[in-house]
Amino acid sequence: MSAVIPIQSAAAIGCQTAPVLVERGQREVFCGLTGIIWLHRKIQDAFFLVVGSRTCAHLIQSAAGVMIFAEPRFGTAIIDERDLAGLADANEELDRVVQQLLARRPDIKLLFLVGSCPSEVIKLDLSRAAERLSRQYLPDVRVLNYSGSGIETTFTQGEDACLASLLPVLPRSQATAPGAAPAQLLIVGTLADVVEDQMRKLLNDMGIAQVAFFPPRKSRAMPQVGPDTVYLLAQPFLADTARGLDAMGARRLGAPFPLGSEGTTLWLQAAAQAFGVPQARFEEVTAAPRARAEQSLGRHRTALTGKRIFFFPDSQLEIPLARFVQRELGMDLCEVGTPYLHRQHMEPELALLPTNTRLSEGQDVEKQLDRCRQDQPDLVVCGLGLANPLEAEGMSTKWAIELVFTPIQGYEQAGDLANLFSRPLARKLKLVA
Ligand code: SF4
């Protein structure tokens, strides 16, 4: 079992000050509608109504799959030619669609109107529509809006926009006395229910009793937020949400993200320190799951140590994943691309990366492909659009989106996370054999 690395001492090393290759060219990423796929599973009484085109409808239908046994919790209000030509009143049409939906689905308590490229093009004001519809349907149904448009966004930003839209309706908690310990810990970012349960148990066992998760499973169980709240980001793509929470008086705990054994330990340790959990108690609670995580990682280390990996910018998970594969699986980093580099949120991660890591922010896809071909990595993490051409060139790839859909956070999932990297290499070996 490896020792716990104090966050402060780790901050003195790494590639925090390394130069970053910034590129602003053609990008190959999904749009923010993609977030609906995991958000609709999380908030069980919410419905996501995309106001968009048939293309938008196809995207979420094919990405989320068709639900056969359950009523879906997402749909698309199609903007057709009449709307685009200004021949129909889009607001009237939208009101009619919402009325039909809510009459048929009394289980919906929270309705998101999700903007798209077409709704932005016709300048449909969804925030006014949401206000109007909320006035009409509250207290039974709250209506909010956010944009999932592909114009200048990357796919995980859909979750950020969704959570940020919820902030104004969160109940406010009381201020604490100056110097008093925080009253509650808020975990921010969608986690699979199984991961959430594991994290809650570990934190409760340490003695941190007030732990809330955002987004919650039920829209009527929104967490209180205020100056008595400290929060930990569970996902690295929540810049706007974090800014909003800061403005409400909550305090972010800086930590690496809970990926792998080390990442999970440091993430939990940030909470333990904020709540004054004695180190002995922390060790006692985390020892067994850490040992299990270490053991499960060992099985993949043999296959992955010394293998070279290239990350294209896609999910914003790239930097924490690079830290995990390099430090816990012994992989060598060719390039770590990220769509956006949020220096504050990434500081503890950057401190753990090797000083010579080639970091890139944004994308100029042709130039990046050239660098990748020159590097000839053993494994490429990239979007779906790049995976097939690279496979055709003989490279092994891992779809970045799979790393967002799969529960990968926490000790018990460390082995599953490692498996996502070792599986494509094992498959290639089988094909070659
Ligand atoms: S929001 Fe834009 S990028 Fe996304 S599916 Fe619709 S049209 Fe395409």
C-alpha cells in the first residue's frame, strides 16, 4: 500500500509552470447535449426537453439508446422549417409541446429546456420561456433552461451548464461564525449511484456526517448551500458551477480528482482535513478499500507499464486520467490534450504530472494528428470521430466518452478504470496472435 502524499508537498513539483501548447483550430468534439445521457439517469424525476433539430434528436437517441421498458426522460421538440422561416410562433409551439408532455407525465417534477445550435440560430429565448412556464406549472413542476449547443462548447460542458442553471433555486444555508468548522460537505458533479453510496459511507465513517451530493437523485432534495458549505468537485469540467457556488459563499477544497487509489485518497483527505478528521481515523477507514484498489491495479500494471499514451482533448478528464495512468500504471505520456485548462482546478493535478509533460489546450486537429502519428503511441484516447481513422492506421484507441459514461471514481472502481486502458491493448495482442 503506498503512502498518502500530502497535498502541500506535492504542489512543489510537477508541471504547474510548464509551457502549454495552445491551439485554436478545427475541433473534433461532441456537443453539450451529450450530458443528458448521464444527467437523465441521475436526476430521476427530471425531464430534458431539447429544443432543436432532427440532428439533435438523432444524437441523443443514438447515444443514449432507446429505452424499451421505461418512459424516457429526455426528448426533442423539433424546430422545423416553419419555425426556421419565422412562419410559426416558436414560443407558442413550445408551450403546446410542454403542455402535452406534462399532462401525460405527472412524474416529471423538473423540466429542463435544453437549447441547441438551431434554437440559438433562431434566437429563441429559452430563459424567458422557462420563466413563463415555471410561473404556469409551479409548484408541481419547475422549468429551467440551459444550452447544450455545439457552438463553442465541448460535450461535458452540458453538465456544467445544467448544474449552473440549478444554482439560483438551491436553498440557502446559514452563515457560520468566523473560524467555525464547516457544517456540510457538498460533492459536486454527477457520480453513479453506486459510487455516491461508497463515497458517502467512507466520509460518514470518518465522522463527516453532513454530506450532500449535487445533482441530487430527486429534484425535491436539492442541497442547501452557503458560507457553512465546503465543496469537492467530483468532475473536472464544472468551472461555471464552481464559480456560482463560490459566489454563494461556499468554499472549494482543492484536491486531485478521485480517479485511482492515489487520486481518491488525496480527494478524501482534502475533506478529512477540512473537517479535522484525525489522521489515524482516516487511515483506519481508507486502509481496506485502498488495499483492494492497489491489488486490482496491480493486475493491469504489468500490461501497461512502459506503454506510451496520447490524449486528444475531449472530455476535460484528460489531465486527471494522465496523472492516474502515469503514476499508478507506469504509462509514459506522449501528449496530454485538454479542451480547456482551468489552472486553479487543475493545480493539484498538474503538481503530480512529470515536469516535462507535453500539455496542449484547445485543438488544431490536423496538427495534433501529425504529432500523434510522429509519436506512434501504444494507445490513443480520443473522440469517436478520430478513433476509426486512427485504428485504420494501426493504432489502438479508447473512446474518451466511455470514460465519462463508466463509473470510474473511487477505490472500488480503480481496477475498472485501469481495465479501460488495458483492454484495447489486450484486444490488439489477440488480433495479432
Ligand atoms: S446542438 Fe448543435 S451540434 Fe449538437 S446535435 Fe444539435 S445541431 Fe448538432
